[in-house]
Amino acid sequence: MARKLAQRRLSSGQLVWVAMSEVADGDIAVGNPAQSSAIKNVTDSLSSSDAHLALPPGEHWTFLRQVHGDQVVHVAGPGAQNKRTADGAVTDCPGVVLAIAVADCLPIALISEGGGVAALHAGWKGTKGGIIDATVKQLRKVSPGEISAVMGPSIGPCCYAFGLADRQSFVDQFGPSVVATTTDGNPALNLRATAICSLNSLGINEITVDDVCTSCDDRHWSHRASKAPQRQALVVWQETAPSL
């Protein structure tokens, strides 16, 4: 069932939540006719696990048509920009739910102390192409302040075999920390390490990493492991925090 990845009370007076859906919640992919049912399952499972967590309804959610690019949209109100072609979204509006659907790629939530959040889809193409940089820049425009990051489950280096020549281009761009080896001894790419390098270069050092591998863990669908067409989603939203 869906689980909470992070909860942050901001200096701006907002409360931010980050959560991740799982196979048990249902297929949450864009275009799936049963997506609304999966959203309700996510809402119900999170509410049952934390009585203080009030996830806005499905019509407040913004999904993207993700294309492994570097386009970022600003979501000005609940449900705005839904199904726009982009790989990142930012908002400073409470009650907006930003959702990134994945089946191995790395979903990242960004949280600004100034009262803004972002969500982005960081596969190897998007990471190499600058989606992290582009999303951080857009978030800083709408919400000045220190930024922290939360990384959801993604394929781990244990399962992410990657050709040596292609991997070298990542080493040249991000450094040696991206080099890894799969559990069966093949060259691999550490996708999380590429994202950490990108975030660090942008002055973001507070990073929470969920190290679940979507290819290993049957709580998640994996395109690499089984060519699964289904998707789970990382969601991030903010609300006005109750008084302490």
C-alpha cells in the first residue's frame, strides 16, 4: 500500500508531504481508465496509516505526459496543467498534488523552505539532459529559499546494467560515483548517484533517498524486469500547517 516518504514543516508555515504508491494501490499510469480508482486507493491507504495526512482528491492532482525531456510547467491551481507534456512541475499553491508516474526511472520531490514544491521524472535521458537543473531553477523562481530533495524508489545499480561506452559519458559529466556493478557482475549505472551529483552542484545537500529497487522489490512495477506497462507514482503536496 502507499507509504509516506517524508513530512516537512516549513518556515513558511506550510506542511509538505511526499508519498509513493505501490502495486497494491493499482495502476496509476496516465491514460489508464482505472487511474481514478488507484488514486482513491492511495488516498485511503495513506489516510488509514496517518490520521493527520489529508491527501487532496484526484481532481487536485497534476500528472504529466513524461517524455524524458527537460520541460517544466508551473501549476497555478489544483488540477492545472494536468497531462501536459513535460517532465517536471512546480507549484507554490497549497492543495495542489504533483504526481510523477514511474516504473524504474527516478522520481524526485523538491521542497522549498519558502513555501513551494516540485516533482520531476529523472530517467537517464532526462538526468543527462538537465531536467533536475531546469526544475530547480523554476522552483527558485516561484519560491525563494533553501531546497531539500526526496528521492522515491527507482531501479538500483544492482539491476541497472549499462554499456561501458554510454556509462563513461555519465562519468565524464557526473564523476566516478555513478559507476556500479550489477549483482551478476555486469557494468551498471547508479542513477541515484547521478541525481545526487546534479543536486549537489545546485547547492542542494539535504537529500532523502529511498533505496528500494523497483526491479528487485515486488511492491513496485519494473519496466526493466518485466516490461510492465503499469506505473506507480510519487506524489508531493503542501497544506497550511496547523498551529503547534
